[in-house]
Amino acid sequence: MPSPSEELGFGKFITDHMLEIRWSLDQGWGKPKIIPTHDFAFHPFNSTLHYAFEGFEGMKAYRDATGKIRTFRPEMNAKRLVRTSEEICFPSFNPEEFVKCVDELVTLDEKWVPNAPSSLYMRPTIVSLTNKLGVHPPHETMLYVVSSPSGPYFKGGMKPTKLKVESIGVRAWPGGTGHVKAGANYTVGIKYVRAAFDAGYDQVVWLNGNNITEAGACNLFIYWINKKGQKELVTPMLDGTILPGITRDSVLQFGREDKRFITSEKKIPVNDLVKAFKEKRVSKLSL
């Protein structure tokens, strides 16, 4: 375990145990197992390696002010992983039962849950175990969960991040898999992310045509005075290219309960944001 003074970073440490569940076309889902964290050995023809047959999620467990461990809306992560699995022709599963398995894993490794503001990051992942060349739905898969006590995702922690608008590269496109967490989504634009890093930025803002979509691998919100003179919290509308984030949904719910401003989901042309910045209509918001 990391010492109390050691910087956690993101995904730097790994807990003692993992959840593992296997599936085959002939036998269906096997019995869930919580076992010591271990390495995998993959066949050279494994279709995950050749064709990116893989999906994943990101879940978190926290300690509250009393020390009790809580997970953040895990049922939504589980349902989204089901959608990802179905999108890439993997087997579906019962999200409620999956959450029960994750709860057991957290209970077993609860000593790894750090104090606030850090958290235990859990990475559910589903991969193909089919060892055959050729692009076809896998007939064997494995769903597993590993965990890592982690701090902020960005190096600057909770400080503002510097974003570069990417006008050439794309993260997702209509009819693609931008609405789910398929592993291949995060490699298609990596050279543009690296270029942004090299230029001194923390991440990129992806565009779909002239419209803003996401900031790196995160949903994006803007608080501004809109063209009608209204105080507005706005995020890009879900159009099949944007991941329906759990935090995104939570912010929208809180925003709609707040009567100080309106909350919207709509297309946001990047030129509208640039103009709003120049006119000093963009500001900070505390929910």
C-alpha cells in the first residue's frame, strides 16, 4: 500500500484483489470470482489484440466524513457497460448483479480506499478471449474489475486545465462508437492529444464539424450569459458522438434544480464560445 505521504497519481498503484467473470457462447456466464490480482497471458491470435474487441468503465468509491465507504452511482456505470458490450457484440449481463460483485470487491479491499479528496478508482473491463484471426463477434470473453487508489486525473489536480481546440483530428463521428466506452475510441485521436501536450496544453476540445463535443475524455459544461442575456449552464447535446457521462447526468440534475440560471443541452458552435469569451460572458459557477 502507498504511504500516507506518497502521491497517488492516477492508476499508479493496484489493489490486492480483482473480480473475474468468464463467458462462452456454449456455456454462458461462469461463476464470478474474486481472486488475487494477477497477470494475463494472451494468445498471439487473440482478437482483442488484433481488432480492439474491448470495452471498459470507470467507477469510484469514496470515504465520507464519517469514514463510511460509498460508491458513486455504480448502477449507471454497469448499465453503460452493458450498452458498450452490446455495441461491440459482446454478451449482455445483469447490471444489478454486477454491482453486487463490485461491492464485494470493495469490501474485501476496503483498506485501499484513501481519504478524501482521493478515491478508489475501479476499472471494469471486458475483453475477447477468442484466439482466431478474422473480424467476427467473439465466442469467449472475460469481464474483470481491477482497482487503484488514485488522486486527480490531471497533473495539476483541481487547478484549471488549459485546453486546445482541435480542428483537424476527431474523437468520434456519427454512426460510430462515441456514445459508449469502447477502447478504440481513445486511440484514434491520441496523436492530436500528444501534440497538445507538447504545445503546453492539458487536453484538447474535440469538435464535430464546428460544434463542441468533449474535452479530452471528459464531458464539457459552459456557464455563460447566452445570446438572450440569460444565465445558462450548457453542455453539448447527446448525438451519438458524445459519451453520456454519469457526472454529466448528475450536474444536469443539480443544475435543473437551481433557479439562479437555466440548464440546457444543445449544439454549441465553437465560434459562439470564442465570441462569448471575447465579450466576457463566460464565468465560473459553484453548484
